[in-house]
Amino acid sequence: MSYEKLLLDLLNSTPVRNGAPEDDLADAALGRGWLAAHDQPDSEEEWHAVREARAVLQRIVRGQDAPAAAAPFVEGLSYKAHFADDEIQWELDPAPGHTAASRVVLAWAELTKAGGNRLRPCANPDCRLFLIDHSKPNSARWCSMAVCGNRMKARRHYQRTRAESTE
């Protein structure tokens, strides 16, 4: 699994379902199951760290927190070198209990470094999901055009026709 997918899945683990906010990592059993399903170490310590990283990254992406808030999740992080097929390969060596948290923060840092603010919250104010815009013009606004995009366009149409009928 790519770290980018891990990052997006983590950010989107607090969706609104049937009109109510939910948390896919709400308790240790759910969180450990989520980690295992994403091929991450599934200890309780990992669950706590990834929940904290999620909260911080959601605030950073929404512009509510400075990027430096993610620093605790990469402290003690290093890479180990291996030689394979006469090449050096680097393997992430995170602090114990912070493997998934370190990976998502590194994925966020890579997206940020690439520029263009491609990671953003959905433009639907009722939605709590995020998107990574891979389009060339970097103009995606919704987590799903079929769901949020359609709802927002329908709202604007309703508001426009309602305003026209009151004139």
C-alpha cells in the first residue's frame, strides 16, 4: 500500500454516514483492525499514535494548525540502508509505536513538497472527507463528484431558482 493511500484513508476515517459523524478508529478494536487492514503494525500504541496524527493532520490540511504540529510523529525517525542487487535501498526505521503515524506524516510532507496544495478538504461544508487532486489543472473540489459535487450543484441550483422566483 502506498503511503499516500494510507494518508488519505486515515484522513477520511472520520466520515459522516447517514447524517452523523463517525470515527472508524473510535476504540482499540476498531483502530487495530483498521491498522491491520492497512498492513500496519496493529498494537494499541500504534492505534493511539495514528489517531493523534490523524487529528493533527486534519487540522493542518484545514489550515487550523501549523505544519510544525506534525513534528512529534517523525521524532526519532531514521532510515536504514540495505544493499540489494548492488544498490542501496532505504528502509524506514520509525520510533517504536509510531510506524503508521510516521508514514502518514511523511506522505503528507511529500505531497506538500510536490506543491500545488493537492491535498485538501472536500468543498462541501457538510462533508468531513479529504481529497488528493491528481488532475492537471489542480481544480478538484469535492471528495466525490457523484456525491458531494452533485449535492453542491443541486444546492446552488435550488438557491438560484428560489432567488429568481422571489424577484
